[in-house]
Amino acid sequence: MENLPNKIYLNLGDLSEEEFNDTDFNDLSEITWSEDDVQGRNVEYVLKDALIEKAADWLRTHSEADYFELIKSYNYCGAGNLNKKKMVEDFEKHMRD
């Protein structure tokens, strides 16, 4: 399909914070969407391929030290491979599976 937006927002209307937290999405009807974050309560959706590419670009343009700092900040254990190209390939494969 052509021209898929990388990101859209589901427009849920003027739900208060309490209403939003207490509402089951399956109980809603007539939900609209927009490529822009419009007034009211919105839920952002990102196209998986766009997210993968953005994350892979980050990996390509940052150092291994940046990568490991990011991993540490998420308390992720298991980052032992210092081959940056392999990290990008592994990440892309993992995200597409």
C-alpha cells in the first residue's frame, strides 16, 4: 500500500483523565483518526516499520557507548555484542518477528 502515514492518532473525544482510565476501548464507537494530534483525548499509533527504521537509524548513528548507556537505562541485561552492524541487524530482525 502506498502513502501510509508513519504515525496516526485515534481521536477519542473529550474524555477526562478519569473517563479515559475507566473506559474499555472495545466499548467505544465512532472513533476517528488523524495524522495530527488534535484537540481532545488522543492515542498515538506508530507504523511498526517506521518505528523499526527510526530505532535502527539511531543505532547506526550512535556509538556503542551510547547504545550500552541506553540498555543500562532500561536495566536490560544481555548486551554483550560490540559489533554495531550486527546489533542493527539483530534489532531489525527482532522487531520484525
